[in-house]
Amino acid sequence: MALVKAILFDYGMVLSGEPDPNAWTRLRTITGLSEEVLHREYWAHRHAYDRGDLNAESFWHKAAAGAGIVITPTQLAQLIAADTDLWSTLNPPMLDWVDQLQRAGIRTGILSNMPDAMETGLRARHAWIESFDHHTWSHAVNRAKPEPEIYQHAAEGLQTQPENILFIDDKSENIAAAIATGMQAIQYSTHPAFEQEMRARGLNYLLQLERHTDSQNGKL
């Protein structure tokens, strides 16, 4: 197995936690739609929104039309805000590890299927996003996982050969695509399971960076 020189992270369900149910309730309240209809229309057009084929305005108007409703400019702004809140919960153990990696000088990147308004909203809210060496947002490159070009874009941005990148994502199809482009990859479910897989692959040294660095500095 090639040496890992950079770690590439998905955002949703890896750096972030579970979607906020209160934010989803707000989406239902704003639109007045049932759970079934909102879920159907939200996900029917979400990939196109993530990919940049739709912007925030066209996404929400398309979803509303599919549900047989019309939304006002005020509702549009409220929907964009609630949608950002939906994906704003964090995954503390993963963010702690990101901090350790960055302090140790290991390159880090984000590769996320994310639409325009959400990127803007999340970056305004979470200053830690700026600490990554490179960001690949799907809407900005008009490609989305699992399209191979988006992985190539991320590798070029990290200035690292694909075989030296470890990619972490929660979806099996995105993991398979990363492996097909030459990256190492781990599917994320829970943090204990992730750490167990890291150790099984002989990558446990990457989980002990802070301790190793402190011992080198005479702190332990």
C-alpha cells in the first residue's frame, strides 16, 4: 500500500453529523408540504443542484413546481437558510483528527457534492473549513461524485498523486469511484469503526500524530 501523504474528506456525514431534524421540520413548515412530498422533490433535484446544473433559486422553484406550489422570495431565503442549517451539525471526533493532521503538516482537502448557496452559508458559519489545503465543491466544477473528473480535480488541487491520497466518504459508490481513480479509500459509518479500519490497514500512526509530535518535542 502506498504511503498516505494527504487525506481527502467528504463533508456530509463525515466532517458533519446527522442532518438536523429541526431544520428539516422548518423546511416542511415553510413549504407546507407533507414529509413524503418534500422528501421526493428535495432529492429528485438535489444531484443537479449539487452538480451546479441548478442554482439555489432554480432548485427550490423546481422542487416547488413538482409539489404543485409556488414559493415567494421570502420563502426562498428561508428555505436556503434552513437547508444550510440541515447540514450544519458537526462530527467532533473527525474534526479533532483533522486538526491533528494539519498540525502535523499533512495535507488535507475537502471533496464534497455541495450546491452554491450551501457552500457560501457553511463557509460563513464554520471558519475551520478554511484550514484545509484545498476544496473541491461540486457546483464550482460542474461535476459531482462519483464522476471521475471530480476526483482528479481534487488530487490536482492537493498536488498529490492519487495513490498517496486517502479518501473518506460515507457512500459506497463514491468510495468505489475513488478507488477506480487510484486513491485509497475508506467508507465512513461511525468513528470507532473508522479507527478500527485504519488500524487494520496499518494506518494507525496517522491516528497518533498528536501524541507522536508531543513526544518528539519532549512533552511526554
